[in-house]
Amino acid sequence: MANYLMTSAEQAKLEAIETGAEVNVIEVVKQNGSALSITDKSVNVVADANVIEGIKLSDSGSVLTPTEKIVTIPNATTSADGLMSSEDKTKLEGKHYKMLTADFSNNATTYQQIAMETDYWEVGEDGFFLKPNEVYNVRIIGKVVSAANETGFAIGFKSSSSASIVGSAKVIVDSTVTETAILSISDISIKTVIEVSAGDTDGAIFILDFLVKFTSADGVISLYAKTGVMGSAITIKSDAAIIIEKTS
């Protein structure tokens, strides 16, 4: 390698370069905008103690860990804490709604319990049993269609235990309204509350309004329906609804 003369400027520049210096070395490391100190060419980055790494809903609950910086909090169950669903909020407010989620049909003149896809359409259910010695206001509204207009029908219910039930049952066929009383029930047999004789009953609307109080245990009222003409089906449409409101 040949030798060359050096200017004074080049000599000054050379003397300013530290021994072992490298090009493009990071000179400052920052955490959240603040420069961290460098000691012996090392930077110690301390994790922020305030960063949330998981969420625990209660002392006894499990830790929910983030997925892609998102923590999903599930709805509460009877055994685990969590968020309150709109359905649970409605129940807490004292009202409970249960829709008939599928059409129910019966072509026999004997009662069949009104059912949906997976369970029965009942007044009271798991999670919302009617408590003893408490009064509930119940309204049941539904529409009946029949395979033949001359088919009558009947609606009945049965309580799971001794209960006092008082109210009224209405049937609207075209513009004609028929109303009958619902009297106290002391046993657990099926009681007919609406009975419409054969006639032009297709599209009939039924409305049950009553107060109920179970006397000794949590209760459920099961609903039943039957046709008035054997082999001619009646159908309760899926828009039927049960509305329960606690009054005392």
C-alpha cells in the first residue's frame, strides 16, 4: 500500500474518530419518547409496570389474556363472572319474555304440550322460575291457523305445583271477541282455559291475562293445545309471546 501526504484537516478528522468506532451505530434508544441511558454500550429496557397483560374479573376468576391486543369479556354465567347480557338485564328489571320460536301443530283431539325446536314454550323456565308467595302478572298472546276453517281448537295449561291463578281468556275471531274467566287452580292437571267450537277459526287470536302465585315451591305453567276435529291440524304461529312481570 502506498503512502500519501495528509492535510491538517484530514488529521483532525482522523483524531476525532474513536478507536473501534462503527458506521451507522444507534446513538439513542428511547422508551415512550424518553431517552434511556447507555452504560458500557448497553441499554437496559425495563418493562412498563402499568401495561395490562390480562384481565381478571374476580379474585377467584381466571385471567383473560389479550389476543392481538384485544381482550374479549364473555357474558356471565351461573358459575363465572362476566358481562350482563340484555336478556339478563330484562330479567333483573322484573320482566321476562319468551317467544315461540317455531310453529307448533297438533292434529289430534288430545292435548299436546306446546314445544319449540329444543324446549317447551312455558310460563317460567330454568333461570326464571316463578318464586313461591310472589305474584306475577302473565300475558300470553298467540295466533292460531287451521288446515280447514271449520276446525275448532282448545288451549289449556297445567301448573307444576299448587298455585293460585286468576284472570281472563279472550279469543278474537274476525271482529268477534269472546271472553271467559280463568279461576284459581289448586291441582296440577291440565285445565282448559280457551275452547272454540268448530267454525271459521282460521287466524284466531288468543290472549290470556292472569295473576299467578305459587304457594310452596318454584313453579312453571306448561301450555297445551289441541284441535277440535281429529286429523285436521291447528297451528300456533311462531310469533306468539309470553310476557311475565313480577308485581310483588
